[in-house]
Amino acid sequence: MSGYVARVRHDESPGGDVGLDPLVQSAAQRWVAADPLLPEPVSFAPGSYPLLTVSDEDGRTVAAGTMHYTWYQPGEVGRIWGVPDQHWLTPIVGGPDPGRALDSLLTSWRDQLEDLPTGTGSESAALVSWPARDVCGIIPLQRHGLQPYTVLAARQRRRGVPPSLPPRDVTIRLADRSDLTQVVSLLMEEHRYEQHFGGVFLQPDTAEQTREVAARALNRSRSWIWLAERRGRAVGLLWVSPPERSRWAKPLVNARPIAHIGYGVVIADERGNGIGTALVGQAHQALDSHGVGVSVLNYAAMNPLSGPFWHRMGYRPVWTTWEVRPALALR
């Protein structure tokens, strides 16, 4: 953008003359006004470089962002949920014209991606997480070719639909280690459905990896996995990570304690019968009784079932992850 100056710092930590404190304060004011569930933005930690910065005509920093590269080798669990080469930008944007500042930051990021020697091939992606209610960023993100990919939604304590009974002949209980085969079967059904939205990539060893993760959860004294059965046949589940296993989510919302819903699935021929609502209701009762302040979950932005369902359950978007594949398709 005319009048804005972009810089790249590779060899020093943020701070000092970078002038990030006013930028963080500006972003914080906008976030508070946009969404009370957003955390307070914090400056970048020492060593967070290369650091991209954008300055206005008066030399004030109006945007900054760090670049982070993640790659997954064949056989790694993380490769199930995305392309192998992932280029992330973590932005802080402020000033009187944040849309313009973000636009310049994204242009600078694109220039840096072009100079990378590897990791930007056909199995790569450029990703940015942006507050869902901070709407000033939507047009710049679209202009650079990014599209909504996943949504992190949240439900605060005792909000959402009241508990409901499951349909006749359906029972809901906590799963245990004897349910491993049924749990894995349901999880694999969800994986296969999520493939349609580009968020899951099944690998030859996905079923075995899923079995290992599920076995660890089911071996705990309380699994936090609710299983729905119709006359002994598993027809749905909801998998919750309680606060002690959801600490990674603390930077995402300002409420405490936090729980995370990792999986929710009902088999295709049982959808629309109220099983999912009953599963969520039982989980919410447990979370509320344990004093959980907020529960969070992710769903694919293009999934025609997840968004409407979770909104009815009391969840609403807090963060949207925007993506473009391959990374150099970023404009």
C-alpha cells in the first residue's frame, strides 16, 4: 500500500525500537470492542523472528507478524489434519486503518514465501488465524487469496440448549477400555467424512494411530468419552478433553477453566434423531458441574452439518483460520 513501509528482521528479537507496545495496545482495544471472549493480545516473545513489520507514513508500527513453519513426516499423527508443509503467520494489527495494515503485512509475507528454497510445493499451505468478529480483516484476507478453513467456536458455562433425553432405545454412558473397537470405528467414520472438506488426510496408518490415541484415553479412570448405543450398537460419541488436558487452549480465550471437544460424531443413518443433542447435553452437564468456564471446539468452515449443529448447542465462532494451498498461491 502506498505510504506504508514493510520491513523484515531476521537477526534480533522484538522490542526496543520495533515499537510494538503501542501496536499491541491498539490491537487490544479493537479486540475488546469486537469480542469479549478474545484474550488480551501480547507482544512477541524474544527470539520470535523473522519478524515482519509494517510502518505508516509517520514511522509508527501498525502491523507485525512472525512466520512459523511446521512440517509433518509420513507416519506422524499431525499429518492426518493438514498438508505436510504448513506456513503460519501470527499477526498483530493496529492503527487507524487495520485493514490496510493487514493488507501490507500479507504482501510482505508473500514476498518472504517466494524467497524460501523449499516447503512451498504442491503439498503446502499458508495459514493465518484471525478473530472471527474482527471483521476489518476479512476483505484483505480474501484479496490475498485466503479462504476460511476452520473455525474455533466456544460456549460459556451454562449457555446453550438445555439437556435432552436420547431417543427411545438409545442409551448414553461413559466409554471404557472394553469399547475400544467401537470408538475407533466411530472416529474413522468421522475422519472419512471430514476428508470432503480438505481438513483430514487419511494415511495407511491412520486407523492404528487412532487406536493408540483412543486406547490411552479409555485407560484413564474417567475417559470423558460419551458413547451412544442403540440396542448395543454404537451410533455416536462425544470426546472431551477436561481442563487438565486442554491447557494448550489458554491463549485462545480469556475465560477459565477451558475444556476442549475433540470429536463429535453420529453415524450417517442416525443423524437427525436427537442423538447428537443428547450427547452434548450430557457432556455439558458434566462440564458445568466441574466448574468449566468455557468449552471450545474446531469444525471445518465448509462442513454443512457441524456449523449449524454447534451453533444450536450454544457455540459461536471466536477464531477463523484462513488458508490457501499451495503456499505460493497467496497473492
